[in-house]
Amino acid sequence: MKRWLLSLLLILLFIQPASSHKFYTSMTQMEYNNKTKSVEIIMNVFWDDLEVTLSKKYKKQIHIHDAEFDTFLKNYLQQVFQLKNSRSQLKAFQFIGKEIKGDTMSIYLEIPLPEGLNNSELQQAVLINDFEGQTNIVNLINGKAHKTLVFKEGEVKKKISI
């Protein structure tokens, strides 16, 4: 049932036109790579929502095709998407890039994490302050273990035990 609901949410996320979507959800996949000892991240969001949030935050119109968009995006993500290791040390992400797919944007990040994902803490507050009802779903993969976390207003930080 849980997988079915998650699949339905994914489908709805990507078929809704950006100009009229009535619910606000992002999907993030975080997979631990044992070879590189890092977390590989793909975050999928509606790019028009990102434009609204970044424009509001930086008090100027920001569009996805602007030359400085990536700089604004990285600065914003550093504040709202954070991973602390099991010793509560903030781990910086490496911005790999982004890709626009229709109404959505895939953002690719990597976080070196030699100690592994277990007992770390994740903050996933992307878009939560700007869109009522924003929900951020994070699928965690650590070897054969899978776990899904849901972040929303008032619940933007969670411990990871996987």
C-alpha cells in the first residue's frame, strides 16, 4: 500500500502542469554509495515554485535561465537542505548540477559521509516556508534497506535510522 501511494504521488507530481498544480510536493532520493562513502542525491521540484521562492528570498526576479540562478539555488539549498552526521557535524554538499524536465527540475547533489547514513539527521525544508501544504518526501536507500521520510511544516528535521 505504501509503495502504491508513493507511486501515485510521483505520477501526480510529474503530470500536473506547473501553472495549475494545486498541491506542493517535492521528491528526493538519497542513496548511500559504499564505494565512494558518499550520499548521492536527486531532488525533484517544480521549477516555477523555486523561481517564486528564490525571487522572494533575494528580493528580485529570478528565473531558471538566469546566469546566476545556480548560485542563488546553491545558497538557498545550503540553508534548507542539510545533513548532519552521527556526531551532529554539518556535512557540506557538492552541487553536481541540475536538469529541467518539463515542469520539474532535478537537482543533483553529493555529500561525502564516510561514517554512513545511520544516526545522521536530515533537514529537508525546501519550499516549506513559501507554500502552504508543501510536503517533501525523501526516499532513503542504504544497500538493500529502504526507508521513506515525510517532511512538512513543523517537521523539517528527522533522524535517519536505516
